[in-house]
Amino acid sequence: MKTTPFLLVLSLAGAAGLRAQTATSPRAQHIADDIRYLASDALAGRKTGEPGNDSAAAYLARELRRLRLRPAGDSGTYLQHWTVGNSTGTRAAGVAGRATLNVVAILPGADRRLAGQAIVLGAHFDHLGTGRFGSLAPDSGQIHNGADDNASGTAAVLELARLLSHARPRPARTVVFVLFSGEEEGTLGSAWYADHPAVPMDSTYAYLNLDMVGRLRNGRLLIKGSSTATEWTALLDSVNAGAHFDMHASGDGWGPSDQVSFFAKKRPVLHFFTDLHEDYHRPSDDAERINADGIAQVVDFALDLTQRLARRAAPLTFVDAPPPAPPVASASGRPRPSLGTIPDMADEPGGVRLTGVRTGSPADSAGLRAGDILIGLGTHAIANLQDFQNALMSYQAGDRVEVRYRRGEQTLSVTVTLGGRPAN
């Protein structure tokens, strides 16, 4: 998932790490094997335009070729080449002007009446290299392997390709499998694909995005974008009647992952996500912390949904939404302010509920804890995550501010000195 000021200010660190998870089924083992390769030190963090990223793309193309899917890249290959543009953001990330690629394959639809329409299943396979830009441990110089972000989603799309390519009957609608580079620098690869699609965008029935699906805990699955089509809620509830996830479906199609490129083209989208954790954008996001059995469960859900979409006679009814206001930026070059909280991304009960705080952070020192609901910061009221982002970014690292919060039936306040992190 790409770095944004929104995610940086939430300071995603501090809960206890997951123990190593085992893969208890052959399908989960396939997924675990893919992640072990993609998140290995040999690929050096898969940074856009670097050799490890190219090696990951070659591996994905080989897997899709093995399934005998139709190549949908350039010149009869699975590779869609593009070049990173020259902007302030790409220069800061060190990727401006680099050549890179997406990986694209097609499973043609079986029904001639519906085969001209495509369901797109996608994930980004790039990550942060050795950190610095986008890292929450920018001075470490260590390889950031990105097992959850997003070898997990990439492996899930590969497994969906395996399952759907062998499904009988074959899906009635065409299914496009696309793996993107350049997401961490601003969903660049998916934006390129959306402008150069394998199936015309006005014939794209829906886009399903899998980004950070490797840390399933207590069956809790977040699905963003459920308000982008009027039919999504009923469809998701119907699939979940058999899947039995603790499912939280909400929101429009804007957000820090590749679904935004399709939503901007006015396509219905969903983003599957197993929530934030303390290893996000850190060197510790490694393969041994992945819940491969959990990914297999998410794949089962996405497979059921894709098959329902593939045979559905009626179109989905797209629901648009205005883009969010840009965040208030901190002064150029200064550290971004940090409180050190870990938010509950699925619940906004009149504020921002915390799932934890980072050890040693200002929030920890102030006695904030999991379950507290932030309702104010300084002069700002907080009703949701966007309010919190804007409030926090209006201050500087080192400022002393009052934090107001609810704990059970009590409304409390405490004054904290904001920490800071590099403004990369």
C-alpha cells in the first residue's frame, strides 16, 4: 500500500508482532511459496525500476504463462512496459525516469454475450527497496521485503489465476489479471494500465484490488469501496454468509491503493485488506509473519465473488464520490508530527478508535491505550480519520497539544508533546 501523509501520521507501530504462521493446505502452501520468493532478500525490496522488481515481474509472467493464460502486455508478451514520469514525488522517491513494467494476462470469457466485459483482479508487486522514501524506519538502510505489502496480494492474485484457469465451467465474463509496479510512489502502474487497458475501460465490469491481505486476525476482513456500486452490499453479504468473516465493508473508491485508478475512470471497485500492523513499511514485514491460511480464506471469498460477478446478467450501478480534500502539509523539510497511535480502520464511532499505541511514543507516554476514542486534538474536533489527519498535520513536531478522548463513559484529556518522523 502506498505511502501517504495519511498513513504516515497514523504511526503504525507498537502492537505485539505476529508469530510465524503455517500453511496447512496445499493451496496455502502455494501462496506461502510465492510470498517467500517475492519477499526474499534476493529481490532487495522490489523497488520500482530496480533489478529485484524486474525479477519479480519475470517470475509473475512465468507463473501466468504456466497457466496458459492469454498474454495481454506489449508485443504478445505478459509485460506492459512504461516509464516513470518526472515529478516532485518521483524525484523524491528516486524513481523519476526509470523504466518499469506491469504484468497482464487474460482468461477469455466463455459466454459470447458477456465475454466483451471484463472483471479485473489486481495487486501491486513493488515495495520500498532499502527504505528511506516511504519507510517508517528510514534510517535503517535495511531491505524492506514487503511480505504483506504487497507480496500477499500478489500471491493472492496468482492463486485466483490458478483457480479460475482450471474452473469448469469457465467464467462467462472475461477475467483480467494485472500486477502493478509503481504503487508505492503513487499508484503509477495502475494509472498507466487504466490509460492502456487490456480490455477497454468502459467494458471493465469491476475491479477487485488485493493489497495487504496477509495478516488475517480473528477473521477480521476489511473491504473498502462498498459504496461504489449499489449492488455491492448485498453481494458481499451473500458471499460472507458462507465465508463467515468478521467483515467490515465501507467507503468510496478513493484511497491509498490501486483501486483509485479504476474509480477515477468511474468503475465499481473493491479493496480487500486485513488491516494495519506494526510491521507496515518496516524491514520487519517478512514472510515468516504471514498468515498463508488466512490469505487462502480471502482468496476463497474473492473467488466466490468473482464467479458471481462473471455470471451476473445485469450491470453494476456505479456510484461516484468527490475526491477527498488534499491533506494539510507540514512545512517543507520538517519532520512530520506524530502521536504514535494505531487506528481502527473499520470503525469511526464519532471519533477515531485506537487498536493500540507505539511503545515509547507520545501517545504511550500520555497513557492512551487500545479502545480509547480520539475526539479532539488542540483546537480541532475529530469525528473520523480524515479529521485526525488534518488536525495532526496542522501542528509541528515538538508542539504541545491537548488530546481529548473517550474511555468508556468518561471524557478525558491530556497534554502531549508531539513526536516527529522524517518528511519523506
